[in-house]
Amino acid sequence: MKKYSTKEQKQYIDGLKRFESKGVPVYIDGQQVDEADWEKIFQVQEDGAFYMCDYVGSEEGTLKEIHFDRVYNR
């Protein structure tokens, strides 16, 4: 699993902020959370879980939502 540098994490978070400013909500573990909590998507949990991104599109072909859900690498 790739470790992201602080610079890469900031660039990714900045991208999420741009999407959110255009009305695309960001969900982590099924809940819409504050930007302050977004950094947790880069953390590997003690049990080996990590976050995977899923982009949800609308029927019109535009981005509707961004979801990060915990997955396990077994």
C-alpha cells in the first residue's frame, strides 16, 4: 500500500474541497463529515483496514457523491 506524503495528502484534500464547493458531498463510513475529518482516509487502522474511494455518478453522467469506505486487506 502506498504511503502518501504530506504534500500529496494536501493536494488530494484540496481536490475534495473543490468537488464539495461544486455541490458534491464527501462521505466517510456512510456519513457526511467535516473537512477536519478528511485526513483519516490516509490512515491504516490497527486491524489493517484502510479507506477506498468510490465515485458515485448521476444518471446525467456527472459526479454525484464521493464515498470513502473502510476495507480490509486479508
